[in-house]
Amino acid sequence: MLLVLVCTASLGLSSQARASDGISVGAVQMQRAPESAGWVVSADFRVELAAHQQDAINRGVTLPFSLEFELLRPRWYWWDARAVETQRVLRLSYHALTREYRLTGDDWMRSYETLGQALAALGQVRNWRVMDIGKMQPGILFEARVRLRLDSSLLPKPFQISALTSRDWTLQSEWKTVPFNP
């Protein structure tokens, strides 16, 4: 009986230690773009890497993160209809020559002195344009969903194999759903 109690306690402690590593999502806002030509999303994520992920990035491995957005129209009689689906890839890397962490998107790059600063910047999504105004019918209630995840399909091939056989490279937030009425 004592052995079962000790094993259960050790499993609980290991899951608590691993729970601190990951991505959690905070506030999500959806609003009209400043130029009124579309809708933008702002969200806050808290990103914490495990020790082996920090070690990989410090050794020069680029970590690709996918920021995903979905707009769903709930239906009671069938699966929800997906009105809009888009994603953006953000890459986090370390450059030993300049001793800085870099966060890059499609057409921009920013440098940071510490990994903590780079992860904080990765977690702040501001004014991401996700759709045009003309795509939405007013008066219909939608659900907007956002999440951030480490995209293991974009990792280098040896890490993709590790990601398939181990949960150590599974890093993602839950979908954060907010109601949206255009």
C-alpha cells in the first residue's frame, strides 16, 4: 500500500513539474482593423520551454511556432461550419555569433538579448489581420478560436522523428474561444 502511495505521489510531482513547461493562453480580443478594412486579433500567450527545448535552441535549432485562427459558425444539427481558417508561422532562433535570440515572421525580424524576452515577444500577438470585412454576414453569431503551438512538422528531420515517438516535443496551448458578432 505504501509503495502504491509513493508511486502515485511521484507521478503527481512529475506531472506538476512538466505542467510548468508549455503554452497557456490569456486574453483574446477581436476587433475591427484601424483602417476598417478587416478584422484583427490580439492575444496574450505565456510560453515556457522545457530544458531540452532550451538546449536545442541554444545549440542553433530553430523552433517554428504556428499561430492559428479559426472562425466557426456553430450549428446544432451538424458539425460547426468553418468560415475562416488562417495561420502564421513564427520562428525562434539563437545566433551564437551575435549572441542574440531572433524572432522572425513572414516579413519582419526582431532581436532580443535573452530567451525570456524573445518568449515574451512570441506570446504577444497584436493586431494580426485575420479576415476582410466583406466575408462576414452581420447578425450571425460566430466563435473565434486562437491557439499557439510548436509546429513539429517544420522542425529539422531528426527532431521530427523524435516528435513522432515522444511527447517531449509536443508544446501547444488550448484553443481559446471567444464569441464574435460582426
